[in-house]
Amino acid sequence: MTWTIAVLVCFLSLPNNAPDLCMPTAIPLKFETKEHCEAAKTNFINYFHPIAVERQLNMSFKCAFGDPSNILLQEIIHDGHITGRSKRLSIS
């Protein structure tokens, strides 16, 4: 099995009383070790942060072992690294 980067993308430019619109996805790369995955994750975070802020997105990144579709959204929210405007992302 290999490591991959699971991502949760949330659109924050909705009206204040509307919940954030979030979608899970994954970066289509595979890594042999968690260390390689973490290094790539850091590069993606540094690249996407200004885009996320400009476009009012909230993006949470987490290295996942195996199939990223098995990762629960709450696990990405709790354990992932969030970039962008994370203030409106609520955890229930």
C-alpha cells in the first residue's frame, strides 16, 4: 500500500447563515513513505495557501495510508493541516 494526500475543499463565499459547501478529494500522487507524503503535503499547502485565501476557500490536507476515499471527513478536519480562512469551518 502507498500513501496519498486526502484533501477537503470548502467554499466559504456563501452567505453568512449558510453552511460551508465542502467536498472531499485527493491529490492523484502516490508516496512510498509517510515522510515523502508529508514533504509533498507541505509543498502543496505552501502553493495553495495564497489561492485559498484569494478565492475564499478552506482546504484541509492529510496524508492517508491506502485508499483516501476511506478517510472520514471529520478525520481530515480534525487531523489535517488547514490552509485558507479556517474560521468559518465548524466541527460538529
